[in-house]
Amino acid sequence: MKQEITVALVGNPNSGKTSLFNALTGLNYKVSNFPGTTVEKKTGYTKLTNEITAQIIDLPGTYSLYPKSADELVTYELLRNKSETNFPDLVLFIADASNLKRNLLLMSQVADLGVPVILALNMVDLAERRGIYYDLDSLSSSLNVHVVSINARKRTGVDEIKKEMLDEHLRNKTSYFSLDFLDAQFLDEVSSLTDKKNHYAALQYAINAANLISTKSKQIRELFAKYNFDAKAFQEKEILERYHIIDDAVRLSRKQKEGSFAKSLTQKADKILTHRYWGISIFLGILFLVFQAIFSWSSYPMDWVEMGFTASSQWVENTLPAGVLNDMMVHGILAGLSGVMVFLPQIIILFAFIAIMEDVGYMARVGFIMDRIMRPFGMNGKSIVPLISGMACAVPSIMSSRSIENKKERLITILVTPLMSCSARLPVYTLLISMLVPAEAKWGPFNLHGIVLMFMYLVGFAAALFSAFIFKFFVKAESKNYFLMELPGYKFPLINNILITLYDKGKAFVWGAGKIIVAVSVILWALASFGPREKMRAIDQKYLSLVANTTLTSETLATQKGTEKLQASYAGEFGKFIEPVIRPLGFDWKIGIALLTSLAAREVFVGTMSTIYSVGGDIDDLNSIRHKMSSEINPITGKPVFSIATVLSLMIFYAFALQCMSTVSVVKTETQSWKWAGVQFLYMTVLAYVSSLVVFHIFS
């Protein structure tokens, strides 16, 4: 019979869980949320035999079973509750061999919950380069768990782990740690009150329930008072007892050589990369190179995407019978999609750089060097990770703020993270920068497009710091927090992991944005193609009579007719309705339509402009759309609609405005309140409007 076992991957942050998860599952996994939370969960599958499959759950990294953040709480909740459907048959604990003692604290707690554990000693090669070696048999005997040596990045030891998963004897391992220093009757009462047979699981639940919202919190606190139980004192005693056992186990099994070259090299690199001044300069230099690469490396694949959509549009236009369906496919769906998908190469390059910096171990160093800068603004060094990740997407970045223990600092980080220029803004910036700066413009050996793009990202970062400084005085302080972040060892980036990350991110962008863009493009095409019957009929009759009484070419007549019908359409009427509000910013009714549709997702702006400017005219390629936008003349002023002032105003508006309903939703979920989601949307909208107004009038 077919059988499925559940295996939970548990470990400290930076221990290599993701590498092992990828090695075990490849692309055979799905991403979802843990029940009742927004914490992201990866669940994958690996085939052990023809009859047995293992479901692998990648739990968030944590340091102990006393949760201080939302991520840690998820790991604790899953492991302490055997009634859960996802409760693991086995825990695969991943430990960094180069820092084993610290990793084993959590492993010992997990084992004491009564869950079978396999200890996977990862990064053994890194430990050996530092002169650290372990006797696995001695370590296994001391800890009473089976130990396997692996290198998850190189996928060595993975087959042995699969064999160990099949060993049913491993599922009967007993705890090696004892609570002898506690009253046995007290432990029995705690177990009875919490309905848990395992004493340590019962006590863990009781301690956390006393601090969290629970139906039994009052009874638990009364029981603690009855026995004069001090939870904080117990945790201190427990940690000392555990480390006493761990120290002996590590000392007996460890052999170390002095003078490690790898360790000295890491220390030398950190002296430069984490230097108070040089570290920040190097970080800015890396960002500068990233934005140069985004424009330099992406030009060819972007051209290929453009040519592909152009050929597709021409094929559809020539193949389908003339009519509404043909027009919708060419000027609605394909025009909208091409306006965004052409920027996929740039987004992939951005994700690649971020993934490499994380895989190398550099991102943790960025948090360390930025802590001193972030403190005056009500945040800490851990805030830089969501902020930098916000250059990719605000939604997972906001979710990653769960690692910030202090609630005030976490809330401020959540509120300002959307000001970081995400990948959805990248298509908007690229389009507008190409209209503002000639493609051949250089500043010395550097592409001026990349310099302007980096400036926009720095503007977003400066706005985030300014907003955080203001929020610091309005968000209630809860407690003093100290910055603690592990600096992992430097590693060569693993190409396979990076490719899987790029596949995930690219798929999410194409599929997630694509669905929205297609829906918005079809709706927008319909609104832009149809209008009040009398007005549309009058325009048709007008141009029908002009055909025989004008020297204008049929192409010119078609363009003029398309422009007039667009103005008379439902989209045109709606755009003109809101135009008085946005006219002070230099925006016309067409831009107004794009501003509203991009509330679904910022990148829809480009697709909307492509759809609007392709209706009623040809769509030879996307360059023709850009040309139409650049040559558009304001009938009131007689000047170009997309003047320097308007383009700059529009860029600033998109730098600050919260044009993303997904972000609003995740902020509400993370803060458990519509209040902060509303505050965020309001302050960013006001900031965008006022800033755009100032910029437009300065450059007009």
C-alpha cells in the first residue's frame, strides 16, 4: 500500500535548511500559508521507495522553543501539538557544524517534546576548513540521536538521509534531558491541565500560554503561583542544564586544529565589509553596479520579448477575422501583457542579485553595518533585510519583518517598507526614464539610465527613513530592544538554489501579475473601445464623410478617429471626471486612468498605457507606443503631455504612492488591524500627491 510520512525541517536561521529542502524536493513543492497565519510555508515531496513518499515541511528558522516572533511561534505551534494534521512523524534537524553548540540547544528542546529526531550535521566542509572535526558516533551516543553528515549545497549525504527516514526504529527515540530539578507533582498537574502526557511539552505549552492569549492562561498562572514556579528562572536553569550536556557531548566528539585559514579569511573580509565607513561605501557601490547591470544586461532579452509580442500581435491580427475578438486580442490582451512582460528580464536580474547577496552571507553583514544608521529612525539592523528585500516585493518583505522581536520596530518597518522601490515599480521607472533620458546617454563609462534608476531607489530609501523617524514619535514604545543577528560564514553562491529562487519569483510575477493584467486590460479595452452610442455613431459618420473629402491618408484618418473615439469612450469620460484632481500634478485624463487601474498592481500602469495608446492605431512594437506617448500634445497648453516636469512628477508619484492592494491586505493581516493599513495608505498617498505637486511646479 502507498504510504506517506511527514518530515519537518527544523533548524536555526542560516543553517542550510533551504538548501536541503531544495536537494530533497527539487521543484516538487508548493508554497502556501500555515493554517490561521500568513507565515509562508514550503511543502515538498520526495520519493523514498516505490511505496513510501515523504512530505517535507520547511519550518521557519528559530533559535528556541520560547517564541519571540511570529516565525518562531509557527514552529513552536506545529511541534507542540500532536493533534495537528501536519504533526511530523520525524524531525530532520539541520545544524551548522561550524557553530554546533549554539544549534544543539534548539535540537535538545525538540527531542524533549517526544518527537523522533535525526540530526543532520551540515556545512561540515566549512567546519573542516576552520580546523573543526567531529566523531559522529561519539556525538550520536552522547546526544541519543542519530547523526548524519551532509553537505546540502553539494547534495552529499542526501541519499543517506532518505534511508534514515525509512528507519522505523528512529521513531521510538526517547528524550535524553531530564526535569529532575522540578517537583514531579507539579509536572503531573501541568500535564493534566494541558492534556499533554509529555512533561516537557506540557511545561512548554504552559509557559507560553501564560504569556499568550489562551483559554487556560488564568488556570496556568494560578498553578504557577501554587508551586511558586518562576518561568524566567526555569528557562535560565533549563538553558544551563542543556548546555552542560551539550558542552560535554561537543567536547568529547570534537577535534580542532589551530590556525584555520578559512576563519582568518572571514575575519579579514569582515574587517572591511562591516567597517563603519568602508562597509557602507561598498554596499552603495554594489547597489550602483546592480542598477547598471539591470539596464546593460537586460537590453537583448527585452528586445527578444518585444519582438515575440510584436510577431504574436501581427499573427493574431492577420489570422483572426476582423472584428471585436481580433481587436480585443491585439489591442487589449497582448498590448497589456507586452507592456509589462517585456520588463521580466530586468526583474529577474534584480532578484538574482538579491538572491546572491543572501546566499553568500552578505545580507546579514548589511544588517550589521546599517544598525547604527537605523536606530535613530526607530528601527534596528534587522529592519534592513525587509527594506532591501522590498526592492523585490513589499508583500514577502513585510512578512519577513516577523523576525524583528520588538513590536514597535516591527510596526515601523512594516509601515515604511512599501516606500522601497519594488520590482513592480521597475517597469514604470524604465518606461519613464527611457522617455526622459536618451538611450545613448552616458556619464563617463556608465549608463545614465542606471544612474537615474539608482537615484529613484535612493529616493525611496530616504523617504522610508524620514517616515520612520516621524512614526517613531507616534508608535507607542513597548520595550528596549537590542540588536542580535548571526553573521553566517561566507559561502560561494549555489547556482541551483539561485535558479530555483529565480524560477519561483519569475513564475510568481508572470502568473500573479499576468492574471491581473489580462483582466484589467480586457476591462480597459472595453471601456476604451465603447461609449455612449450617439457619440460613437457621430464620430463614425464624421470620418465616413471625410474619406471622400480629404487629402489625408487612411492611416492618419484612422489615428485621428481612434483618438476621438477614445475621448468619447467610457474610459475617456471617467478619466476626464477625475482629471481636475490630478491636473495640478501635470497629469491628463489618460494618465488618470492608468493611476486608477494600477491600484490593482503598480506594473499595470505600463500595460494600461500600452492598451490606451494602441486603441485605434497600429501596434507595430512597443517602441511605437513609447513614441506615441512622447509625441502626445496637450490640446489645452499645446505642449507635450509627457514633458520633463510631468515625467518627473509621475516618477515621484509612483515612488511614494501605495498603488498595491496586495500590500494593503498583507499589512492588515500582519498588524491585525485595518487602522495601520489605512494609516499607511493615507500617508503614502498624501506624500505622493504633495511631492509630485512640488516637483511638477519646480520643473515646469
